[in-house]
Amino acid sequence: MILPSKLVTLKNGKKITLRTLKPFEAQAMLQHLQITHQEAYQNMNQSADYWRNMLVEDEQRILGEFQNSNSRFLLGAVHDETIIGGLGFVGDESEFIDRNGTLGMSIQKKFCGQGLGSEMMKYAIEQAKIYGFHRIELAVRTYNETAIALYEKLGFKRIGTRSECAYIDGKYVDEYLYEIIFR
């Protein structure tokens, strides 16, 4: 999906454009993912090395697939021509569950705490509603209190726990499952 661009202003006054990322921005997106997955690897599902080893051509293909999809979008947060945040939304495509979607988000540390996550999530929820989705789910590590507070503030409800679902720094960690249903 290609979403309309939206300009937002953070708490610190910086202007950020939320928009669909294009295949030609693959190298910049990989750089963003390397940074965020280095800074907050405990909250991610891949290491920074995973993104360092990904070919630009593969990321171009992925960005093109998001852009041409009827059930997915990749929202970029861009400041001064640099990608500083990303939010991926993937809708289910099976017949009976095609109104459900899953999302994940990454923001570079120097832009955290300024309202960017909230702006990205609100915009993604708004767009999911416009495109006819009924339910969004997400998973978050149980120790990621900042993200948990954001999701709950936006109306997501905790529906369960996935025990020992990730192995990080030599130990298993749990995740909470959250959902929001549009009525």
C-alpha cells in the first residue's frame, strides 16, 4: 500500500514526515535497521548483523512488495532526508482472517521520548481502519515498559503471554501479546 504522507511535529519541535518508503530507499532503510537493531537488540527479532548482511537488492524487493500490496504497508519516519523510524503492518491474507493485521516498529534512540512512536502508531491505526482492518495485534518483550505504556495508552489490550519465546544474551525472555479491535 502507498499511504498519504503526513507531517508531524515532535515534542522537541522537529518536523518528521511519515510516508511510504520506496524501493530506491533500500540502502537508507538498511542503515536505519542496523542502527535500531544495534541500539535496542533486546527488543528486536533480528540482530544488527542480520541487516548488515542483507543485500540491498533484497531490501529493494521487500520495499516493492510492501508498496504493491493490498494488505501491507511500511511507514517510514523521515527527518532531514534520513529514515529515523519504521513501522511495518502486515495484514493476514487468508479468507476468514483477512481483517487482522500485525505490526512492529523501530525508532532510533535519539528520537525516542519525543512522541514519534505515538504519532506513528496513531497514523498506522488510522490507515488500517481506512483499509478495512478490524483487529491489530502485536508482541512486546515483557521488560519493554516504555513500549507497553504506549500501546496501552493507545487502547491495546493485553491478551496473553508467550513464555520463553526469545533467547537473548544467554537467557529466555517472555513477550506479552496485545490487540486492539475496532468497533
